[in-house]
Amino acid sequence: MALLIDSADITDIRRALGLGFVTGVTTNPSLIAKTGQPGMAVLQEILGLTSGPVFFQVTAGTAEGRAEQAREISRLAPQQIHVKIPATTENIALAAHLRKEGIQCALTAISSPAQAYLASLAGATYIAPYVNRLTHSLGDGVAVVRKCAAILLGSRTRILAASLKSVDEVVETLLAGAHDITIPLDLILSLGEHELSQKAIEEFAAAGQAAGPD
């Protein structure tokens, strides 16, 4: 199971990768827009920070435009970049054709097991369900992940769960069968903290002070 940072902020990405257990980066058009920089410039800077997987989304208004964007993006680092394509029948077909060209594709905004099934047939390297968003829209995003995991059993397509808002949601999503997760820096940092651990640390420190020097 891999943990990725969902960000286009270079400072946050550098800090997350420096932790040693974050192995890749996902971006999306909204995150890129917040940087105020051209998308390709941000992508190239991210590629300079990690040898792990990097996800970057196409945005053109036509399938032909998205295909050209995918080729341009992938050429920067074909073994490292996974081109994000929002899940529709047209885009899943596009992913199938791009895979034949050796371009790694991740179908994003996956909202149903049926889409996961087609994505697998298309040879997508990843599907990315937006868990919290699905919970708000359908009632139980984790259940969607669970059904996708059942559909993909034995497939090479991995589930990269996104839109996770709490530690509990991360855990439940992993238990439901997500292979990997991508979350912002603040949630990454929260995963390693617990009030009982902090209490134990304080107790150890108090005991050490009471015992005095050796």
C-alpha cells in the first residue's frame, strides 16, 4: 500500500516526501490553479523532487485534445507519470488507446463499480474514486470502494482513493480494499498522531524525571 500527497504546493510536497514514507504525488487542475504557475512548469518541478509516481490530469475539451495532452505529459517521464483522465465511456476508450501507445493512464472521478470494470478492461494503471465526495452524493463512498475492490480482484488496476477528509475515513477506505491513498499534507501528518500515544509519551517522560540520572 502506497501513500501519496495530493498537492501542487512544492513546499508541502517537499516536506511530505522528506518524511520517507510518502512515495508519490497527485495533482488536479484545481490544485495547479492555486499555484498561479503553468501546469507543465509545476509538473516538471514535481518530477525533480521524486522518482515515484506522479499523476497529472488532462483538461482539453475534446478527446483528440486530451490525447495530445496525454502524449505531451507522458513524454516528460513515461515510466513515472500516470495521466489522469476523468471517467466517462469516451475517456475510458481513450485510455485504452493510449495504453497501446505505452502511456500509463489513471481513470479519475470513478463513481461506480461498472466504471471500475471498464477501466480495468482498458488497462488503466489506477482508478481514483473520490471517497468523501461520493459519501456526500451517494451516502457511502467507502461502500463504492469496497465494490470496486471486489470487481478488480485479480486485476492489475489499482485503487488510488482520493478525497479523504479524516483519519477514520482513511482507515475505513483501506479496510474496504483500496490499494493506495492520496491525501493532503495535514492529513498525512495526522495519521501518525493519537492522544493515547501522546499520553504515554508524557508518562514516560514523568517516570524518567522521577527516576533521575543513572
